[in-house]
Amino acid sequence: MQMSFRWYGPGYDSVTLEQIRQIPGVKGVITTLYGTQPGEAWKKEDIHRLKETVEDAGLSIYGIESVNVHDDIKTGGGRRDEYIDNYIATLECLGQEGITMVCYNFMPVFDWTRSDLARVRADGSTVLAYNQDIIDKIDPQHMRESIEAMSNGYVMPGWEPERMDRLEALFAMYRDIDEEKLFQNLVYFLKAIGPVCEKYNIHMGIHPDDPAWPIFGLPRIITDKDHIERLLKAVDKPYNGLTLCTGSLGSNPKNDICQIIRSAKGRIPFAHVRNLRYNSDRDFEEAAHLSEDGSMDMYEIMKTLYETGFDGIIRPDHGRAIWGEVSMPGYGLYDRALGAVYLQGLWEAIKKDRQ
Ligand SMILES: [Mn+2]
């Protein structure tokens, strides 16, 4: 297991590489070329410069989150093959730079969705939260305004203004796309990128849908154990893997995270491990990583990863805003650093207990 920390790159993150380097046990970051658009081929020199920036700070790039997939690929649109060629070109450049773990998602139109980016908890910390009753009242065309008003002036991943300007057109693209079509388009994409992944031993890790059910009438397909198993079998190769996101899969209390880890054994190159608390079946909020603060048993999750031979990359995920820190919601330094150390503490105890 290698502990890592997400970093958005120069100019996009309130957290510095120097700060990340001082978190115990963290030697690498998960990053991206944040200014690029889905569908664009990344330039080798841009990747190389990013790598140099990270290495100059004494860290390594452990993986990319994300190389985003263009909506024409998700919908099987007219320019799909052109965008897949660009995706392959990006993977080729990443492979040449020795970067071999790539997280991506296949969510239509919207990336992760929350109804509140700063819900105040009893201890005065603020967290991202989701309430289905609020989401049901939102006109998705106005999600942009709601998210922008809540994001402390940062550009939220998946909510880039360029995309949000095109919401109407994006919704129109998905008018005839049901779950099955979306799934077949995903399989088509994965088969097409197979050769470049195998050439460089790149592990693709699909990020589950968040929350783990369809929203705004759009299909969602990476939501539970059965869907994940179906995808891993449809392209039954090591490069086709899962980003185990406990918070996204755990947004549906019916998902048994440990069972999902066991069923995807050997196919999890990357894990986002965080906790959340259910307040009702229509409302949850993100909690501290600590088991007792949320509804998930983090010890059991780490133990199951250990027992299934997990040797990939972990990062803590969305943290609470604490100690007066102002950052991109969910991506402050303090609470995620606490999470990184807590998860490593669990891992050390599990490992020593077994030896
Ligand atoms: Mn995640």
C-alpha cells in the first residue's frame, strides 16, 4: 500500500507540495493537468513539467486523477473515435513518463453531486452533504450557480465552467442513452485503449458514480457490486480496474464495501478511503475518516484491503473544513492529513497483527 494525497497542480490548489511532503508516510501525489479539457490530447512536455515540479518538491506522481472522458465517447457520438485516439495519445505520453495509474469516470454530464458544500456540524467544522429532497427541487440547468456560489472561488473538479456553459447541449446528447448503451460505450472505450495500457502496464481505475444512483434522469452504471463485476468481466484484463471509492459506493447504505473489495480482488489499483454519516435514507454528510464519526467501519475496510492482497495506491478523500482553513470544499490540508495518518495507523496495526 502506498499512501498518497490529491494535489490539483500549480494555481489550482490551496495546499502546497511542501505541505504535502510533511504529512507522515506520504511520498507521492495524485494529480492531473487541471487546465485541459475532456477529449484533448495531453502534451508530453506539459506532463513532463508537472512531473518535474512534483519531483523537485521531493515527491513522486503516483497516478493521474483524472484523465476525463469526452461525452462523445460516453454517448457513442460522431467524433468518438477521434477522442479515443486523443485519449490513447495521452496514455502513450503518460506511459513514456512512467505514470501508470489513471483514474477516470463514466458519469453522464455531472461528476459527483452534493446539495451542500459547507454544512455546519455540531463541532463547528463544515462538510459536503447530500440531501435528496433538495436535489429533487433543483433544476439541473442551475446546478452551476449553486455549486459556484458554494465553492470558495475555486474551480471544482467536474464542474468546470466550460462544461457548465454547455449544460443544455450536454443533456441533449444523453437523451437516447440508457444504462445499457452507456455500458456498451464504456466497453468499446476500454477495448480501444487496451493496447496502449498493455504496452506501458497502465492500470485504469474507473471511479464509481457519486452518489451511487441515477440523478436528474441520467443513467449511472458504476453503482454497486453487480455492475462492477459485470464491467470487470466484460473486459477481463488487469488494465481494466476499479478505483474503490468508499464514500461514493457507501453513499448507498445497501452497498457492502468489504464484499465489493473481495469481489474485485486483484483489480483495484487505487482506493479513495473516507467515511460518511447517514442521517436518514435521503440524507448523508461526509464525516471525519475515523470510524466512530461516520457510518462505515474503516478498520474492516482496511483489513479487507489487506487480506485481499491490495498493493495499490490509497488516498484519503474529502475532508472536513477545520481549524479555520479556507480551501476548495473537501480538499483542505488539515483533515485529509489527519485521514492519511489515521489510515496508515490502521494499516500498520493490521499488518503487525498478521505477522
Ligand atoms: Mn472518490
